[in-house]
Amino acid sequence: MPDVSGERAAPIDVESWVCPIPLRDSPNIVMGHGGGGAMSGELIEHLFLPAFGPAADAGMGDAAVFEVNGARLAFSTDSFVVKPLVFPGGTIGDLAVNGTVNDLAMAGARPLVMSTAFILEEGTALDEIAHVAQAVGTAALAAGVKLVTGDTKVVDSGHGDGVFINTAGIGIVDERVDIRPQRAALGDVVIVSGDIGVHGVAVMSCREGLEFATTVASDTAPLHGLVAAMIDTGADVHVLRDPTRGGVAATLNEIAKTARIGVALDERAFPIPAEVRDACGLLGLDPLQVANEGKLLAFVAPEDADRVLAAMRDHPLGIRAAVIGRCVADHPGMVVARTALGGTRVVDLPIGEQLPRIC
Amino acid sequence: MKYLDEFSDPELAGRLVDQIKAVTTQRWAIMEVCGGQTHSIIRHGIDQLLPDEIEMIHGPGCPVCVTPLEMIDKALEIASRPDVVFCSFGDMLRVPGSAKDLFRIKSEGGDIRVVYSPLDALTIARDNPDKQVVFFGIGFETTAPANAMTVYQAKRLGIPNFSLLVSHVLVPPAIAAIMESPTCRVQAFLAAGHVCCVMGTDEYPELTEKYRIPIVVTGFEPLDILEGIRRTVIQLESGRHELENAYPRAVQASGNLPAKAMLQDVFEVTDRSWRGIGMIPQSGWRLAPAYREYDAEHRFSVTGIHTAESQICRSGEVLQGMIKPHECAAFGKECTPRNPLGATMVSSEGACAAYYLYRRLEVTHA
């Protein structure tokens, strides 16, 4: 047994402070399997990948990149089950387009075409579906992506939350780049493109039973323009990820684990709007674990950091971009933050769903 | 947020730490009672800023962690019934019972709803008269007034299909139980500020006198906690043992009188078991006879469920700072965060879970 008498000096993990640890070996799907945290990862690792067998050829990125006749293409799919369908700053339709656009953009790809599949619940008002569909059209137009194919199914009343949407997209990867989590390297500077936690708080503020007044609106936005501006600086961007479910904490942990490097953060450097901090304080949530829909995390070599940051701040979606940390040799596979008071803490993956605490 | 940002200022925190260092001349073991304080200490790295002489012992004040296994099993039994809508605060859904948790019951078809206030559960009861709606009323004195109000309203409004599964526990008897332990190492307490918001501070002078220990009512933001520690150390160093209120912006000596009147009306004091510690006499509340018909344990006849806590778990000794977690034979073997045997391994800020994680870190570093 290692000597544990000096535990004062070690970072202790309470980042995912939800008192009890869940039973992870449930024989059924529980909601936490969809939370984008440790349980989601376990489901993929222990159920899907073994079941798929040799047919699976999946990297850890949000999009697959492959070559067709010399062109590098990115391909990604995502499903959207948000409740409520309409929330401050957007609808499930905006998310469905921007989510897939962003998964492609995080591979350095410009989105070209997209499919949309709607699963509609019996009894849902046509007006509501039209509202969502118009949002899909508007978002696709704004992102410059064509909706080229689709599908519609209806399920019995009570078997869906009004509208579920799946989108899949294909984009063409910029020939100058090689962006993937494995490329995170020692010394890399970690940049976030703006305020974090905004989307999650906006959605929670109007969730049934949890309504609270906030001026926060979702940050849902297509990020490929911002990515193009970053690439155009000529910098070698190593990693890009959009920190959606599970927030910045989940995304940085995945990258640290994949690249086997440590990530050291400075908590004071995070751009967190006061409204997000207050709402998280009220609900007992950590802003680093709250979802974003229009933000990205970039890992770039230190010599490139200044010009990438400058290019981001010149773009409308990166005005509040900030350097939040670095890649280090210590604690490989882990994310550790220096607290505002000067202590340290482990920033861990959220385990399952984020739940408001009792106290 | 006003009254929040001001209390996490790094520069002021540094000054308080300097003052604590200046007055500390010897080793002191201080217990913060409340899990919220433990969370804040670890979350902000406050323990790392303190002089080496100051040892913070993490107390039993996490309501989720100390709710006995038996009560969780009762909740699971009630929640699995087809006619029941089971309402709970969010973080109780993950607490493992003997074999399952509420998430599992939900995945098996149970109607389990997360609510933010117990009064929401009453609304659900009113909207679903053909269902039995149960709220899982756990927690310390802090959460009790809202639960009491809900039962009071259920009776006043005549909502017969509502009931409360009560597992309320009280702080002062827990402090006494810790101090009565023959090998107790705790020399002072940071009392839980929000408990005192409700109850006031009248219960504590008796404890400071009887056990000759300083008790400082302390808040939850970093500066609150540092100020609580500073005042505690000054008392310890000068040989005093008094009650002090370091959280006056929220706590009045008399407490919240309407809340106390409501508690007095709806609840009565009873013996309670604490997960990992065992039975502490007169350490909790149950519904008073006038409200007994709203007691879910009786309504659903689950009073016969008795689940024994683990025989090998030594979390009670860990909670009192008598042993380090790895000195328990079950540590890391039968008992892990995934399969916890006691309170200190259930909660991720519990001492055993923290040690378990630390060991894991060392392995990672190797």
C-alpha cells in the first residue's frame, strides 16, 4: 500500500461532487448513460465496441475523417432529445444543425451536406414542429450547409418528447490541418472560445420543476467560421473539441486520457458569466460540467497561441476567448485546476447526469 | 452575486490564512460538521493553504451519506410500486441501497421525479389524485422546515394521497455522540451555518461547556470558512471554549422562529440510525402523532424492512479521526466508491473516498 499519510498535498477529487457514487453495473439503461460523462464512456467501451467487433473503426473524435479519391472528408452524426424543445436562445432545431456542423468543424472540416431525421410523437402540434423545422432551415442556411436527405417517423403518444432529431453531416477537411485529440502535446496552450456553461443554464432555467429567472440565452452557433479563422493564421492547431454534454470538464478529461498528457488549468482564467456562476451556485452544479453549444476548446503549440487567440478574438464567436491552461507532464490523463485561492483540485469527468444537490 | 463574490476574494483569503498562521503554535484537530463546508474546503483547496498544524476532520454532515441503508431500501420498495409517484431531491437518486438505487428503479419503470422543493411534490399529488405521491424527506435541520410545511399544507388542504418518507437527523446530538467517543480527537467544531439559520444557536453553549470545546458557527464561502477556522484557532490557543457566531449575516441566536414553530408542530424527536455511525439517541425527527397518517413508512407498511449495515465497515472511527481510511481492512477491497460499505465511501468528499482516489492517483503517477 502506498503511503497515504501526506494526503494534504494531493489534489482530491470533488469536482464531480454529487455525494453518492451511482451503481454503474445496472442491467438496464439509466439516464446517466446519456450524460456524456464516465457512464456514457463505459457504455461505448464495454457494450458497443465489443458488440460491433472488428466492424468498428472509431477514433475518439466527434467526427470520422477518411479519404475518398484523394479528398479528406469528415463524417459525423448526432441525435437531439432536448427538453423543452424551445428554450431561451434557440430550439432543438438549431441544436440539431449546429451540433453536427460543430462536430465536423472540430475535425477542421467545412460542412457540405447534412441529413435530418425526425422522430415525431403522436399528438404533437404541427405548429410546434413547423417552428422547429423552420429553425433547422434557418440554421442550415446560416451555416452554409445543404439539407440533402432525411426521414420522418411517428411514435405513439407517450413514447417521445414531441420531437427527436438525428442529423448526420459530411464536410471537407482543410488540407493544411491534422486535428485530433491524440495530437495534444506537452506545452500546448489550451484556449476556450468564450463564456462557458451558458447553454446548460439556459435550458435548465426553463426545465419543468426547476424554473428560475435568468437572462442567460443558449450560445448555440455554428463554429466552422471561427475554426477557419484560426486555421488561416497558419498555426498548427493540434486539437479542437466543442465541450457539449459534460461540459469543459468532460472534454478536457477525454483529451487528456486519449493523448496521455496532463492538463493544468487556472480556474481564475475561465470566462464564466456572473449569471452562470450564480445559477450553478444555487443548484449546486459546477460550471465546468455544464453543457455548451457554441464554444470550442483548442490545443495549440505555445508559439502559435498568441496569433490564434488574436484571430479568435477578432471573430464574432470568439470575442471572449481566453487561455485557460496548458498541457503538462505531471498527472498524465488527468485534469487539475489551480483554484482562485491558490489550492489545487482534480477536475474529473461528471459521472452521470448533473443533479441539483440538496445542500 | 451580492454576498457571494465578496466572500471568495483571494487577497482577503490570503490575509486570513496569514492571521491563522500567526496565531497557530501547536497541532489542532478541528471538525467541520457540514458536508457543504467539506465540499467548499476541498473545492477551493482551503486545506492546502492552512498551516500543517491545523488538521480538518470531515464531519458526518452530509445528509445523503448518513441516510441509513435501511431507509434507502424502504424508499426503493415504495418507489417500485406501480401506484406511486416518488419525488426526491436529485442527489438521492444515486444513493445505493442494498441492491439498487432510485435510478435503477426508474429504469425499471418506476415513476420517480426530481423536484427542487417538497411543495412541488404536493402539487403533483393534487394533480394526480389517483396516485400516491411520496416525498423523500431527508436532511438536517436545514431542509426540515420545508418538509414540515409540506405535510402541514397537505393536512390543511386535505390532500390525502401525499405522504412523507422521513429520515431527518439533527446536528447537536451528533456532536455529542462524537465527543462521547472515548478516543475522540476532535478539539473544536465549525458548526453548520445553515442549520443555525433555522435553529439558532441556543443548543450549543451546553455542548461547549460540557465538552470544553470551542464551537464556531461558520458559513460556506471560502472567507466564511477561513474566518471560522481563524476564530476557532484563536480560542484553542487561548484556552477558551465558547460559542461564537462567525456567520452573523445569516444566523441569529434565536434562529428562524416561524420555521421552528412549524417544526415543533409537525415533528417530534426520535432515535435515528446514521449510516456508518449507528444509532444515536434522540438524534432525528419523525412526524408527530397529529400528522402520523402522512408517514409513508406506515402508509406503505415498510416498517418491517430491516437492513443491517456492514459489520466490517469502520467509517464511524474514520469520521471521528480515530483511524485513517486505509487502516480499515475493507478499504479498497470489499469497499470502494462503486460498492461502498459506509458513509465515508459513499460520498466523494468522504474521507475514505478521498483516500481511495488519492491512492489511485499515486498509482497513476507511478
